[in-house]
Amino acid sequence: MSQNRRGTKWIKQVPARLRINSPDPINRLDEAIAALKVVDPTCTPPTYMIGDLQWIGSVLGFRPNSRGYLRHMATKAVNSSGDVLECGSGLSSLLLAVTAGRQGHHVHTFEHDAGCHQKLMQLVDRYRLSNITVHLAPIRSYGSFDWYDIPAGCDSDNFQLVICDGPARHLTDSGRYGLFPVMRERLHPHCRVIMDDSNRSLERHVIHRWRKEQHIEVHSFGRFLQFAEIVCV
């Protein structure tokens, strides 16, 4: 395939309203958040809105997530009956704040990197999202594994939904394993955990350990089974 044809194919994958006049990503983010806020609170935002947010996030330098993962996450946030814990931040945090917030639930996000924390806080303030707390939570040792240092301001003790997208695998050999050992007493007995990249070797190993230690069911989603929903039973 020629270079021009490859370029044309890529351009066609970008949502049409984002291709017009090479838009400034912050202006487009303003529009995307405003659009999310007027979606029926009982409904999952439409796919094109998720696609817009996905594209804007990549332009702004946030860690990319698949459209299917973001849509699944938003659906669970809309239907959640309690607070949400997010491990690892990004534009997904804004999506959670809007969708869960309209149900009256609070989102607690753990972010280990000070620069990413500050970047997201500026956006939270910009959009006046009062129902999300972005905690600066460094990675620390718990003996046999590493995980987030639980911030004092994380006061929820009944999380109904967890978005498990961190810690990143380059930060710790134990990956995301620490979620259950550290937070189990703060999770609802029937909590749902949405884990991205669940088809990677480290994440598969984490899920295998959880299966042995916790009462859970695991359901995989995505074209390449790249994310999973883990249900406590």
C-alpha cells in the first residue's frame, strides 16, 4: 500500500467532526465534555462520543484505551449503585466523573505520577467536576508485592465498581495484583472490576492468582479479549 493510501486510511478512522480544520484538542475536549453532560443519565454515551474522547486523549498524551473498553466502562458506571475506584488516571477519569457523577456517586482515582496528577487536576477544575477526587498515590512495597500507597483522603469503604488500569507493568513486577489484598475490605461483596490489557501475560498471571485467592468470576471482552470484567461472588 502506498504512503498516501495509508495516510488516507488513517484519516478516515478519525471522527469527521475532529478532522475539520485540524481542531485544537482542548477546544474539542470542551465540546466533548459538554456533550457528555447532556446525555440521558440512564444511558451509556453513544459510540461516537466515546470515539471523540479516545482520539482527544491520544492527542493530549494520555494513555490510550480501546473504544470498546471505554464504552464498557461507561456502561458499568451508569449502572453502578455506589462509588467508583479508578487505578491509573487519564481521560477515562473525566468520562467516569460525568457518567457516575450523574448517578450521585463519587470517583476516587489513584495516580502515582505527579505530572499526570497535576495535568488531570487542571482538567477536573476546568470542567467543575466536583464528584471526582484525584489522589496522588505513589507506589510502595507491601512486602511480597508493590501497589499504591492508600491516600488518607480516600474515605469510601464500599466501592461498587473498580477500573483497574494500573499500576503500569514497568513500575512493579507484581502488576495490579495488590488491588484485592490491599482494598478487599473496602470493596462491596459483589463489586465489579474492569481490567484493561487482561490478555497480556502479567495481567493473566494476576487474574490467575486472584482466582486462587478470591471468590470471583472472570468474563473477557473485546475483539482480542483485551479487557475483562471480574465479578466478586
